[in-house]
Amino acid sequence: MRIALAQINFHVGNFSCNLNKMVQAVNDARKQYADLIVFSELSVCGYPPRDLLYSDRFLAQCMDSVHQLAKACTDIGAIVGGPSRNDKSGGKRLYNSAFFLHDGAIQQVCHKGLLPTYDVFNEYRYFEPAKEFNTVVFKGKRIAITVCEDIWNINGLGMYPVNPPDILALQNPDMIINISASPFAWNHRPQRLQILMENAAKYKVPVFSTNLVGGQTDLLFDGASAVCNAKGKLVDVMPAFEESIRMYDIGEVLDHPGIEPHAVPSGPDKYRLMQQALVMGIRDYFGKTGIKKAILGLSGGLDSALTLVLAVDALGKENVWAVLLPGPYSSDHSVTDALQLANNLGVQHITIPIGDVVKSFDKSLEPYFADTNGGIAEENIQARARAVILMGLSNKFGHMLLNTSNKSEAAVGYGTLYGDMCGGLAVIGDVYKTEAYGLARLINEKDEIIPDNTIVKPPSAELKPDQKDTDSLPPYEILDPILFRLLELQQDPSAIIADGFDEQLVRKIARMVFMNEYKRVQSPPILRVSPKCLGIGREMPIEAVNGERSKP
Amino acid sequence: MRIALAQINFHVGNFSCNLNKMVQAVNDARKQYADLIVFSELSVCGYPPRDLLYSDRFLAQCMDSVHQLAKACTDIGAIVGGPSRNDKSGGKRLYNSAFFLHDGAIQQVCHKGLLPTYDVFNEYRYFEPAKEFNTVVFKGKRIAITVCEDIWNINGLGMYPVNPPDILALQNPDMIINISASPFAWNHRPQRLQILMENAAKYKVPVFSTNLVGGQTDLLFDGASAVCNAKGKLVDVMPAFEESIRMYDIGEVLDHPGIEPHAVPSGPDKYRLMQQALVMGIRDYFGKTGIKKAILGLSGGLDSALTLVLAVDALGKENVWAVLLPGPYSSDHSVTDALQLANNLGVQHITIPIGDVVKSFDKSLEPYFADTNGGIAEENIQARARAVILMGLSNKFGHMLLNTSNKSEAAVGYGTLYGDMCGGLAVIGDVYKTEAYGLARLINEKDEIIPDNTIVKPPSAELKPDQKDTDSLPPYEILDPILFRLLELQQDPSAIIADGFDEQLVRKIARMVFMNEYKRVQSPPILRVSPKCLGIGREMPIEAVNGERSKP
């Protein structure tokens, strides 16, 4: 038997687009003599459909797509993901299903049994978990069809009372097919491949897994669909961050000696992955919203430089517009560094000094600010004046403003709400400042694209004379590891202190993280590249901060 | 047996505050000869704790509070809500539990079986549903302890395969006690009371239900805890929107002839409920964040007038600061109406014209805007200039900016991101414009507090000459019923059209709602007073709009 894995970039709710791509893939697979083609989880409607699943019309469109795809599958079998109705009384009204299509019709429907409801997932909001698991027989082969999480409980995740492949194994399948939408994080792929290998080894059957590729707002999918042989060896990993269709003969898979498993990347490899994911994320968010051009404020600092490089990579230099907005405390090098970068990239750039606007605000507020000390309020006015200008250009010309905040500053609230926190998409909002340096070094690997001075100078918001980030924050090399423990590892401050970090500092940073939830709830969507993003997947109360949590 | 229902305003994560209030209630109940005191769902930690439940320290604090409360319960029994560990392997690591305390210790723990995971609820993210249900025996009475949703499947909600009271009924309990955190919506209480009555009638036992009271950010709880007799008659409903503790003798409850059930309110009754809920929501958000004073932009229009009245009611006139920000297209009556209202309420008010600031922006952008037609970009600059001034004052003096957007305009995107969409709390963001008129009429029932002219004049954003809301939108009396069907009733456009609404208009409005999700994701928390809010409880993809959903 010859199996085609079709990893496709679907678009939520764009049924004609999704269907066209699948029919095209079916035709491709047929030409290459495939017996069976496998699409990813919820492929007919795109992933994640969220509350569109409450719409009867949306569900009808899903079923219509399944039927239309079935018509294209006369001589070839297909496995396609989509929601299906739970007709039994009791339980949620939908299943997250895999439809097995052949002979121009739906032959069998398999439902997902393990519904992830944690971090970025909320599948139990919509779906009933399958209680029964049945294999499918096709061309003499018995196939265990599973949907994403179904194969993840092999080592007892601790979250689910059942392990669907154990039940399916009782029917002696010849292979496991897994359709998935497993979101990207820079360190996630080795674990995903490992799960496939462990299932193959445990059940002594080959495993074929199609994973979604593409960005859906903040959630990114790397594809990298994979095949394992019956000995639990990895046989192939398909390309990452692009659509792809590949054919696998079961015989060849079974005989394949296996390739090396992937390791968790570090150094430049890690940053290359992040870069590819972010570029895909920008491209898809613009592509799927239908917006062509981006605009951003270029300060001469690292974050906006990095965002610009990524945007140019994603959209093309002709589609990105850099705006320099020097303020009263901008240094000369800020302007020269920004201009240098814009010229290196060949992007259109304009300069709009904010001095007069800021003066105008200061004058308006003078009667009320007169007897006060200058501080955050005055600093924020500069950041917000920039935002008004950028949004003015955005509104006038239809370009989307890119947000340039990094994860470190978003975590501790070192950013101005309605100022530098503005934008339609937070490009590097899930990238710690120390990781931003890693990305910049990678970008400059061959040529100095980002001016060296942008990378080596001390980070500064330049909102008051001689300001440095370290006036308010610890150095990022100290801040980021603490944030990583608080956020990614979800450690309590006491556990971090027990690991040898400075008590006062850890408590201060934890407090800052909790205190600034109110800013982050108004943040644009953040492209998620880590296992714990400050945007999607984090649901933290705002008001708990004034209780004892404020002294964690 | 004498039972005390203690409806208390808890604060998420504020363990000492929550514990003190409960110990105080235990002492009160003891003085009034209660045998048993009943608190609401997750009372030790506050509701909803969200991702704080991932913290081991938080869970330890919860258990510590339970143990401390138990120590106060030597001679009196108590039922208190809190998370507890699921020690079995398989399943989520927590239960949503009711602890039965007596003799200074935890005597028994009952877990919630039905975990709401829809709309504003995501309990399956954290909790494992109980599989077993056991009654508790106390002073010769057998008590079926249930947690909120557990009693809601009595008519087969369709979402759950089990009905816990049916299982508990097999043990012949003498009463049902329900601890709940059932969020307020203007039409929700009759249904909640009806569920209590139906349980009492079906199982022929009295039902005692303590409901949470207070606001937790956007989620509001009205209290109105209730008691039913064994015939299914409502016996008592406790006060709404305030803390309260009441004693009930079982004998008296059983003999009580019953009171009238509540009907879904309409007219002034509906608006009075909304008003009370919004005032409580403002008061608690400020109280729990520790912020004393509010600031808002007062335009002379209805929305900011209404927000000001509610804020003054919640915080006191000395704690609210009104800022008039007349712009180039503000009418004379805007200023006079705003001043009239400020004077009627006796609040501090200042006037900061935005003309110079707007001119300064126009000048900065002139080189780029010169050959374009004036439009949305220019209008938004005015709204954003106001926001910069308001946020400047907010930052300088520590007052929280109140957002004044209504639900109708938020739904169709008739608001400026980073302009009038700014604020720490959206006070009337779940109030349709037509409902805002209802609230205004209620407020003016006795005296003309809101100037009549504010109510009768045609709504206008006043961002260009002679602008009216109806230039871009249908009249609110036409818009709001369509929005209600799209949002609250979750109807598809085709269903609304089938109900007799204009096809072109319905499709246009549905498209506007879908297209503006990108703005709403950056909205402040919205006080939820309806069964379907545009903030919490809505999880809609942003990018689906450009697919076929954009032509719904």
C-alpha cells in the first residue's frame, strides 16, 4: 500500500480554499499511485475553528466539504479531519473526527478520544471524547486511525484515564495513522517525533502522521509530518514550515533502517527554527487577513530591527514601511542605526520627529502636571504620540502596524499601553530579549544586516535623558532565566529561590509579572514560538495581584 | 437543624481576606445557633482562580485555608469550596471540591461531577470530573452536597452523560446543598432559581444553595442565594449584589408555603438589575485592584454620561474625575451637556481642548496625507489624541481610565482602537445602545440627572462636521435586535433573515461583527451583564473573516 501524507496550510473558515487544496492533493497523490491520502486534524474547516463550531451553518459547510472531497475520492482512499455531530443524547454535541473516504462516500468515522484542554487547547469546550475506538479495513490492511492527542497518552500523561491505541491494538492493526494539528514551539518537535516512535515501537506497527502547517493568527504549525517503521525507528520527517505531499510505500517503510531522531535544538539551530516560524507567522497572518503591507516604528534598537528583518523576509521589502520617530531623548545613533538598517534592507522609510506633538501634549497638560515631578506619565506620552502617528499612517494607507515588543518586557510590563504595545500582530512577543540577540546574530551570520551598534549598545527606551533598561530592570541575562522558570516551567518563586536565584530579585520579578496582567490582556495576538506564551494559552486573573499573590 | 447560608464577596488569591470573612461568618452563625454554615464554590481561593491553579503554592494556600477554617469549626459544621488533589493516576490533577468540616477537621470531601466548559467557563482545563457521588451524614441528617453545575443537568442539558443528583438520590438524602458561583446575566436568575425548585420537586427534599456575590474583573455574581422546600416551592431568596448571611431551620423550610418564583425582568426592572450589577462591578474591580479613583472622558453623549453616573454611584463623586476634551467638530451642546451632568453629579471636571494637539499631528502627517481624502485616519487621530491626554492624567495621578464604549458599537467595530477603546475597564461594553437609553431613563426616573438633551439628541462621534452614527450604521433600534440574534442567540444570518429581517442589512452587520474581532481582542475587560458578552466567553478566530465567513 502506498500512503500519501498531505501537509497543507489550511485557513479557518475558508472552505473553498481548503477544499480546493485537498482536491488538488488527491489528484497529485493519484498521479503518484497512492492508495490512501492523509490530511491533518480538522482539515476541512481549518484549525482552530473555536466558537465558529457553535454555528450550524459552519458545521453544514464542514460536512459539505467532506462530501465534496469524498466525491473526488473514488479510486483512492482519504482520511480527512472535521467536526461531526454527536447524535447520542448526553455529552457535547460534536466530535473531533477523522472521516475515512472511499468509493465517493464516507465509509467510516473515527472520533478523537483525548481532548486537550490546557495551555492553548480548549477542545472540551466543543467536543465529546470518543468512548469507542474502531479500526478501519482498507485494501486488506487494518488501520488504527487516531487524532492528534490520542497517541500522546502512551507514557501516561496523567491527564487522561484511557490510552486509545491500547484499545485499538486489541484489533491488531497493521498501522497507526495519526492526523494532527500540533502547535509549534521551538523545543517541541523532538518530543512529537518521539511520541510517534514510541507508539510504533510499543505496538510494532508503522506510524504515519500528517501534521498541520501554517500560521493561524498566533498559533503556528510547523508541519514536519513524519513516518516511523514497526521497530519504532524514525523513517522520514517531511519539510517544515511549508506545504508538502509525500508518498510512502508500506513495504519500504517497514524495511527502512531508520534515521536519527531529532534533538532539542540549541544555539543557531534554535534561532533558525524560531526565525522560520516567525516569518511563516507574519506571512500567514497577512495572507489570511488579506492585508498586503506592514508598517512599523524603527527606533534603532534591537527589537524593531529584528521585527523589520523578519517582516521583510515574510512580505518582501516592497511591502514593509519603516517609520523613524525620533523624540526629544533619542540619541543620534538611534537615527543612524535605524537608517543604516533600512538601507541595508532596501525598505521604504520616512522620518517623522515627534517633538512638536509631544510639546503640544505637554502644553495641554501643563496646568495639571505643573507641580508634579516628571516621570512615567511624560515618558508614556512620547510612546503614545508615536503610536498615534503610526496608526494614522496605518489607517490612511491600510498597512498593518507590527508590534515590536519582546517577551521579557511584556512579562514585566516594561512597555506603554496604547504606545509601543500597539499593533495588529506582536511579532517577537514570545521571544525573550536574550533570544532576540540570538536571532540577530543568526541574521548577521554572513553579512552585517542589523548594524552591529544596534546589537552591542545597551538597550534603552530613550524616553528620558541617558535612560537604560537596566535603570528599571536587571540585566536581561539575569531577568530571562528567572522569567523562563516563572513562565515556561511554571515554578513558584520559592522553587526558583531554592534553585539559587536571588530571593529579593525573584520576588520582585514575580510581582511585576503578576501586576502587569492588566496590560497584557490588551495586547495584540503574539506569534507563539515557545512552550508558554504570554498571549494564547495563558489565562491568569488580573485582580489576584492585590491579594497575597502580589507578594509571591 | 439550622443552616446558615453565607454569601460572601471573595477575592481571587486573597487568602487572608477570604479566610477572615469566613471565620467571621462562622462566628456569626454560631451566635445565631446554626448547626451548619454553607459557603460558595471555590470560596477559599475565590472564583475563578484560572491558571493560578497550576501553582503548587496556590494549592497549598488553598488547603491551608481549609484547615484553618476547619479549626474554627469545632462545634459547628461547614461546607466550603476549594480545589483538591486528584491522587489517582489518570485524569486532571485537581477536583473542584466541597469540603465538609466539623470537629476541627475535614470530615469528608465531595467533588464536582459536571464541569462547565463553555461560554465563560473552562473548568475542564483544570479539574477532573467526579465519578462517584456520596452523601454526608451530619447530626442525623443525610446531606447531598453538590457543586454548582451538578444540579443543572436535571432536564438533560445535553452536555453531560450523567446527572449527579440521580446518583445521590439513591442514598435517600434529607436535603440537597448546592455551593455555587453562577455568574450574573440580566435574565439568568429566574432560570437559576427554577433549577433549584426543580431539584427540590424531583427529589422531594429541601434545597439550600449559596451563590457567590461580587465582581471578579469582568465576571459578576449577584448572590441571591436561595432555599426551596421539599415540594419544590421557593422559600427564600437572599439579597442580591451584597454580602449576606441568613439562618434557615429545616422544619420551617419544610412547612413554608412558598413564595412566587421570579420572572425574567423587563422594562425598568431589567435596567435596575443591570445598574446594580454594573455598580457592583466597578466597585469591586477598583476595590480588588486597590485603585481608588477613576477618570473618564465626558463627551456630552449618552455613553460617557451613563458611565460617569455608574462610576459615581460605585466610587463616590469625590473619586471620579471627568475630563471634557472638545475637538474641532464638537458641538456647543456637547460641552454644555457634559458640564451640566458634571454639575448635577458634583464631580470634579476639567476641560482640555484637543484642537492644538490634533493640528500638531496633522502637521506631522501632512507630507504623507497631503494628496489623500480626509477620512477615518483623520477621525481616529482625534479619538487617539483624547486617549493620550486621558492616559497621561491616569498615569500621572494613578486614576484608572474607564472605557465608555457600548456593546452595539463594539460589535460592529464603530470605535477607535487606542482611542475611545482605551481604558482599564469597559463599564457598559455589554450594554446595547438601546439598553443604554433604558438605563438612562431609569437614572432620570426621579430627577433629570443626565441632561435630557444627552438622551434625545441623535448619537454622534463628532469626529467630522455634522456626523451622525446613522451615517455609518442603521438606527440602533434596528441594529440591536439583529446583534442580539447574532450574539446572544448565536443565530446564523440565514436564520435571522428567515425571521423577517432585511437580508442585505443582516449580512452587512454579520460581516462587520466578524471583521472587527481584531479590535475586540485588544479591548479592556468588559463587565458582563448579558448571557453573551463580547469579552469573556467569546472565543472567535480573527482571521476567519477573510474566508467565506466574511460573506455569511
